[in-house]
Amino acid sequence: MPEGDTIHRLAGRIVQRLAGQRCRACTTRDPRLVGVDLAGTTLLDAVAVGKHLLLRFDDGRTLHAHLGMDGSFTVGPRSRLAEWRRRLELRFDDGWLTGEDLADVGVVATADEPSLVGHLGPDLLDDDRPLDLGDAAARLGRLPDRPLAAALLDQRNVAGFGNVFAVELPFLAGLSPFQPVGLVDDLAALVGTGQALIRDSADRGLRNTTGRRLHVAEHWVYGRAGRPCPLCATTVEGRDERSSPWRRITAWCPTCQPLGDTRMTVDVVRIRRLLALHPARRHPAFPAGS
């Protein structure tokens, strides 16, 4: 499933290519869009809120989309996917915008956008509202028995983290993804690390959580189940969507990330060491050293 950085970049591409242009033709092939015709309207803006995309038009309507696991948008050239997969096609003065395999799509009055995204926590990539790390930490910990990874994935806590971050952040912090979030101290440092990483991903267009080989998408344990841990060589364990309590694939190193039955803390020294070469260290939310 695309994470918040992906949707943020998608919104930016749409604005750069199509904002201010009139929609010349609108074709819908989705029962949720029956009767919707955006032809004749002008696209004013495209905004990402967590993993949700909001396209605002000058007639007071907003097209809302959530990509889910398989959805995508083609911006500029006309999509070449099979017609039945093109759930929405908008032709503008200077190109096309095509929504493909969308998990959720609909149109609401722009004034009613809070009905779609008002339940979300603070957006990690919202440039207009600086993230309050203390508030975000409190939100993560409000269900203390919940596993750490599940709390990170809950968009009602903070909006934007996806499964890559739910796997990589616990590893960076030296915590099991199954650690009850109520037994974790200094969650603000964890959120700050995640915000710095997701901001870097949004800016550079490449999700790298190691700081090594920055020209490729590289991760510590995400996607490495059954292989040696890159730090200690212990075999990385994993679960699939069916066996994970939060219904997403996960991976962890049992040596680097022990599950504790007493209070544990985010290991800021470990985070700074593992990300010593990462440009995310320059972000103001990145945890400072002692």
C-alpha cells in the first residue's frame, strides 16, 4: 500500500502538471462515481492528507481517492491499462489524469472534506501545521496494550506511516514490533525519526531507511525475513498478513529487537548510529544526541 510520502509526491505531480486547467472530458467506470461529471470544471489543487488524495475543483466539489494496495494514478500521458481498470479518466488542456484500480473513490462537497479525513491524526507531511511530537506520542500510546507496529499503522494516531515504517522504525529503535506501546518510553523520539525519514522520502522520491546506497530503496529488515540480520547475522523472523495481529507483513530481528515484559525505551543512541549517514538527520524532528 502506498505510504504518505508516495501520496504527497503524487499530489505535487498533479499540481505541477494540471492545476489551473479546465477538465475537457470526464469518463467514469466505477459504480461509486455514477452520475459524476467533472467536465467543464477547473482543477484548483491536489492535496495529500495521510494516504488520502483530495482533488479540489472550482465548482465546490472534491474528488477523493484512496489507492489501497493496488491503486495508482497516471499523470500526463493517457493510461495504457485495460479500460476496465481505468476507473476514472479526466482529460485536461495539457494531459490526462487517470485513476486505476482505486480502492476507494468518490466526490463530495469541498466543505465536507472533514467527513473523509477528519478522523485522521496529524499529518506527518503537512507543511502548514508543524507536528507536535509530544501530542503524536500521546496518540500512539492511548491504547497501551496495542503492539507498537499496529499503533504506528493506525492513521488515527499519526497519518502517513505505512508498513515499511512500521517494520523499520521498531528495528531502528531496538524494539520488538510486538512490544506493547504502553511499555515504550520516549515515543516522541520514534515519531521524530519517522517524520525525518518520511520527509526525506517525499523530497527525494526514494524510500531509503538505512542511509547507505542512497540511490536505491534499501531497508534494514523490511523484506528480509529468513535472511541474516545486517547487524548481528541472526535470522530475521517474519509473519505474513494472515498471521500478523495487524494483518500486514512484518519482520524483526529477535536479537536486536527483544520483546520485553517491562518498560523499554526508544534507543536514540542506536538510531543515531544506524542513521549516521542518512540525510534525514538534518530534519529538525530527528532526535538529538545526548
